[in-house]
Amino acid sequence: MITNRKHLLGLEGMTSEEITRLLDTAESFKEVSERPVKKVPALRGTTIANLFFEASTRTRISFELAEKRLSADSVNFTVSGSSVSKGETLRDTAENIQAMKVDMIVIRHSAAGAPHFLASLLEASVVNAGDGAHEHPTQGLLDMFTLRERWGNFDDKKVVIVGDLAHSRVARSNIHGLVTMGVEVVVCGPPTLIPIDIERLGVSVETDLRKALEDADAVNVLRIQKERQAAGLFPSIDEYARVWGVNSRVLERAKPDCVVMHPGPMNRGVEIAHDVADGERSVILDQVTNGVAVRMAVLYLCSGGAAIESTEETEAAEAKAAKGKQVA
Ligand code: CP
């Protein structure tokens, strides 16, 4: 159960019950962001440090908002202006932050395994906000939350993930989560950007986007990192857009109600056409909205909060948390 997890390092190995409990808890927290006063006392007294060693817009703001809406105290760290620029190691930075009695650490780092390293080293709970090409578990969860919100459940669904599978932490977390929930996952992209053994994760491979999209219920479009072209992994941006770009023509192959997702930031006109990004099938901004609720649930559960399944239970938990703080 997620309630027993102190850290969220990845979706690999998480059970369907844990994922469901997490999504149910996020559903309860989503309502908080609709209130005039967008705040509950659930994490009052908890201190959280957001350590972003890599650029981020959505994830960083989303975690910060989630922390504020849970009444946590949070501090933000970015490499520029920190002692990392003077050569301080990750270990020393993290140990110094913990010495200031931080309870939870949210970390994004270019090195796969950096959150696991901190989790083995520190007393604080660690939440992975993206580690190299390994995992981006809260993105995977918010993508699943968005799909479940549309569909009600994951029964008999097919999701296509298209793009750079080899370097995508978003893809890896989505694959682990969706396969666990029983979803059929098809991956698609240039053969040079698909790991040769990816089928062992429970997905099938189809390099022809038209075939991959046959009867798809959702397509998750990955950002193409333009530096991969310089590395010779595909011939040109124009060719990528022509062969693997998701546009309204190719979407005709999918189910009429197929939803289009993108984790951002988007390269409009490359992996996704403008009209698709802004069209009625797009749930891209819903993903961003849902990210706050999902991160509230992750922080709450990793801090030891009991899982919540309904709004009444949210209110009861809030009342209990508020009473506990008064007593303390
Ligand atoms: N989806 C995502 O991780 O976006 P950011 O890099 O802006 O956080």
C-alpha cells in the first residue's frame, strides 16, 4: 500500500491497489483547488524542500502549489545561485538541507537514480520529480488520473505512446503504471529511438503510426528532443514531423473519442500539430490541472497520511489534522 511507502521513487513495482488508492486520494484533493480558499491543513508543520537540478515549469510549479494547498512550509532550490555552482556534491547539498530539519525532499536531477541515492542516505521522505531517462512517477500518475477521469476505469483500453521511447522518463512511468492497470500499451517512433528489449515491459512495438493508432483510446505524444537529431537518431525534424507527428489526418485511424496527451513542453508543428494540441481531443491542460491534485495525494500519503476515497473522508481527515495540530 502507498500508505506504507515513505518515498515515491518510481511506478515500477507499484501494485494496482496502490495506484488506485493514490488516484482515489487525488480525486478527493482535486476539489480543494476549486474552492475559494484553496487550502487544507493536512501538512501543516511539515517542511518540504524542492531540489530542482534541471529545468522545469510544470512539475516545479505544480509541486509548489500542491505544498501550499496542503499548508506545508516549502523552500525552493535551483542550481543557479546555489553552492552546486561552486562544486558542492549532491550528497553534501542534501545532507545540509536535511540538517535544517526538512521532512520531505522533492528532487529532479539529470542523473537516473539520484532520488534513490537520497532515499538511502537521508531520514526525509523523497519524491522523484524526474530522474534522467529513468522515471517521472508523478507525471505517470497524473496521466493515468486524466485518463481515468475520462473513462471511469481502465477496462479494455488501448494507449499509444509515440516518440523518443529510449530517452523518455515520462514513457517509462506511463508504461509501468498503465501495464499494471491492465491497459494495452503500444509504443511507436523511429526504430533508433525504441529500446530493442522494450517488449519485456509488457508493451508491443509498431513503428508505423497509422497502424499503431488503429482503435486507440488515447495517444500520449512525447517531446522530441532536437539534440537527438544532431546525434543521428533520425534524419531531420521535417521527416520526423511527417512520419511520426500526430496530426488530425493520422488521428482518423484512432477511435472518434481518442484523447491526445502531451507532458509538455511541446514542439508544436513537430511531434504534435497546432490544431491537435488545441483541439477538442486534447486533454493537455487537464493533465496540468490534475498534476496539482496528484502531487497533493503523493505528498500527503508519503508523509504518512491515511488514504482517502471520498470528499467526506477528505473533510474528516482535514478536521482530524486540524484538531491534531491544535492539540500539538
Ligand atoms: N512534464 C514536465 O515534466 O514538464 P516540466 O519539465 O516543465 O516540469
